[in-house]
Amino acid sequence: MVNVPETQAIEEHERRRLMTLRQLNLLDTPPSESFDRITRIASELFDLPIAAVSLTDEDRQWFKSRVGIDHWEIPRFKACCGEVADTSQVLVLPDLLESPHYRNSPLAQSGIRFYAGAPLQTYDGYTLGAMCVLGREPRSVTEHEIRVLQDLAAMVMGQIELQHAFGRVDPLTGLSNGSKFIEDLEDRSRDNAGMSCFALYIELIDIAEMHSLQRVLGLSCLDEAAREAAIRLQLRLGTGKVLYQVGLGQYVHILESAERCPDESEALDMALDLRQVLLSMPLGDAAPFMLHPVVGVMPFRLGEIAPTDVLRTAQSACQSARDSETGVSLFSVALDEQDMRRFALISGFRHALEDAGQLQLLYQPRVSLVSDECVGAEALIRWQHPTLGPVAPDEFIPLIEHTPMARLLTDWVLRHAVDQAAVWHRRGLGLRMSINISAANLLESDFITRLKSYLTEQALPVTALELELTERALIGNTRASTEALDALVEASIRIAIDDFGTGYSSLAYLQEVPADVVKIDRSFVAQIDHEARSQTLVKAMISMAHDLGYHVVAEGVETEKSYRLLQAMGCDEAQGYWLARPLTVEAFDDWLTAR
């Protein structure tokens, strides 16, 4: 009775073995002295006329190296090396004519009487063929000779792995790597310039989650997932289809056709199919946490785009698929332009810090709702990019905050704002300068020391300065940020909660955070002149903040009615376009004089 599961397992193992053999790119390749040297040694050690490095293909034995054999291949049928590939065991036949199975084989009929072969086995257990020695007379072997033959087989495998892995193969999966992708695409572009193709960029795991998963599951678990994904994707693509590994859990396949141009729907269907292959991977308990495969599809013509740009844009489409949670996404020129712009901003910001003409501070007045007098200003940075033109702070600051340049950005603002505050102080204007800092600044070990030194250089009292932080920055639970806030309080530097009301649903933190000022976000203030509910909400926020001992500033005041309502509610200060837009130093002085 046929055991179906066992038969299927054998067939699956053979499919994977053949795939591994073909990935090594050894079949039908020219002779190599590095392999011939080993076969000559084998022939001399065993004092036999024939030795070979035999690779077992689907229906043939092909000799990568041979001594004493004229032909390059023989049929796999009743070939001794085929049995070595099937069993992964050393095979010794002292006399083929005494073997019921091999006495009528093509090998025996050619005059071969003795055979000994040791398996050529990969690290993951697939036997490629055999290191074999043969003779025309019956012969026995000793245990020592068997060990020597196994050592020779290991030397062959070492040479195979060395040649295969030299700069072009990913050692984890055995797939061609990114360097080979670029090399192959350049070759295709020369031979088939103008052919329409699609690059399918497949990402098994969200790169943003990679380090967290590595800490929880260990690197070996991720490696195993990437290896299994590579095998399943290659099997799905089929024989002759090349899959590249360009990063851990990141693969690329080029869809092309010699007969016709593949269309967009075909590429998207294949992308969906490959994604489903990964979704169905059995990874046990780790699967729900690890498997978030996405596929980006990039159409291009051979020779019209550099291979590196194919990879970049295909990965951009892949990230778009992850961001949109669609699983599969076609490359978008608009999204790519956004990515390129973000890169241009990040790479250009360091030059902006060094170029006196690009960055500028503007100052938006803050007015007392009690006296109607200007009592301070918020320093707001502006960037005039040499090629992109004006860049809004909402666009470039979030980008810079996640780079090492966040420190340089804040340092530039601190220096210039403190210098201007010192000018106003020496003129006796009594204005307080408000400066925005980020949570990352609190983690800088020398932040407070630097700030104090700038104040000392300009002989500016700490009462002339206020630091604004968002709710999220103030509620950071790290020990370093808490210690930094305590040090600011100890130095008598005033702290303001910026964008109050937009960060946390719980207000319990107001009892603990070491701040002096609450700045009500403009999203609440903008509606108070025509919505009763907004009036009620803002009034309650002002009352609560006062009860807790905070000074209250309303941002986004854009009408006189809003201004008067805030006065009636007992708000302390106002800031917004109705009073003044952000101004240059000269315009600020003119506004102040006119007021």
C-alpha cells in the first residue's frame, strides 16, 4: 500500500534539492582547476584510473570534474551517484557485477567493476551528487579510505560554497544577492533594451519591527523565517525563474516574457499570489507577530532606468503597500517624488545650518489679555531652500527630529533666539522669548549646560526665556528626560506645555508635570467665536489650568471676537494672526512701535 504523505514528502525534498543545485549555477559550466585538483588527488590516493565530481540532475549525472572519463554526462537511470544523492549515504560497490541492481547498468556495461562515492551535501541537508572513484577491477575499501573519500567530498563542497558565495550569493538562503541583481539586470539591458518588465519587491517583515522581533524571538528565528520564505517563493516561481535576496526577508523578482510584454494586471496578480504564499507559511506561535508580507510592483523598461533605481523605486512601492495596508501596491511617481523631496530636505539641512542665508527666525508676538500689551514672542524657524524654495517647519522639523541633526537644529535656534532676546533685554523691553525644544533635546547630557552658557554669554536672566515642549515630550517616562526637566525647574527656567489638549485624553499628568504655562491649541480656539460648545470647552480648560496654578496662553486667535471672548474667560495671554503673523526682527520692532 502506497504511503501518500511519505511519497509527497520525498517529492517535495527532491524539488528543493534540484532547486538548490540549480541555484549554485554549476551545471553545464566550464572545467575548473580548483575541482580538477581534487579529482586528481582522489585518483592518486585510491590508485584508481577514474575519479569524478558528479552532480545529480533530474535525469542525468553531470561531471563538474573528471579524471579518466571522456564524456561529460551519463543517464541518471541506474547510476551509482544517483543512489548517493537519494540516500545521502556513502555507497561502496566492490563489484558491480555482483550487485543485482547494477550488474546490467550502463556503468557496468562500460566495463566499470568498482565504485565508491561520498555525498556532496549542503549545510541544509540537500545532496547535490557524489565525490566518486571508480575502477575496472573489483576492489575493497578500508574504513580509513572511506573517511578520506568523505574528506575529499567536504573539500569539494567547501570549494562550491566558496565560489558560490563570493560576493554574489546570500549565504543564508543561497539566493543571488543585490550585487548579482544589478549585474544581471545590466546584462539583460544590453541584450533586450526596451523590453517591458516589472520588478516585484517582496518584504516578509516590517523593517521597522525587525529589531523588536529580534529582541523577542532571536535572530535565528528571523533567519529561519527568511530561509523558509525564500524556498517557498522560489518553488512558487518555478524552475528557471530567478529570485534575489536583497536584505533579510526582502526579495526581488523580475517579471518578463520573451513572447509578449507582461501587463499591469498580470504583475499585480503575481504579486498577490506571492504574498499569499508568505501569508500561508507555517511558523507556529511566532506567525501572528512576524508575518506582515507586502509586495511593491515597479514597471520599467530595460536599459531606460539604472538597476539601483529599479530597486529603490520598487522598494518605495513596497513601503507604500505597507503604509496603505493594501498588501500590494503599484509604484507611484507622486509618492516617489515625496520620498525624494524628504531625502533632499534631510541631506540639505546641514548645508542650511552653515549657510547664513537659508535659515531665519521669525517672532510672533504674545499679548497680555489683561493689559493688551506685548509681553513676549515665540521664536519660529523658517527655511528658504536654495532650489525648493520656502519649506514649512511642519514639513522639515519632523524629518530632522529623527536624525542626529536634531541637536544642531535646536542649538541653532537657541543661539539666535537668546541673542535676540538679549538685544530686547538691553533695550529694556521686558519681553520673554519662547523657544520650542523636542523630547530628544532632553536626552542630551549637556543640553542644560549649553543653554546656561548661552544665557551667561549674553548676560540674559533666565526670566527672559521660556521653553515650550509638547505634552508627549513632557510625559516621557525615561529617567534622563525626567532628570532634565527637574534640572530646568531647579535653574528657574520657565516651561510651557505646547499644543495643550491634543496629546493625551487623561489630564492626570497636569498634577505632576513641572510646567508653568499651558498653551491651548489653536484647534480649540479657532471655533470659539461661532460655536457655543467650543466656548464651553475652552472656558473649562482655562478654569482648570488656573485652578492647578498654570498661566494660560491661547494660540490661534484670528478674530477680534475671539480675543474679547478670551478676555472675558480670564485667559492670560493670546497669540495669533489677528494680533500679528510671525515677523522679522525689523517688522517686529515696527509692529511694537505702532502698537
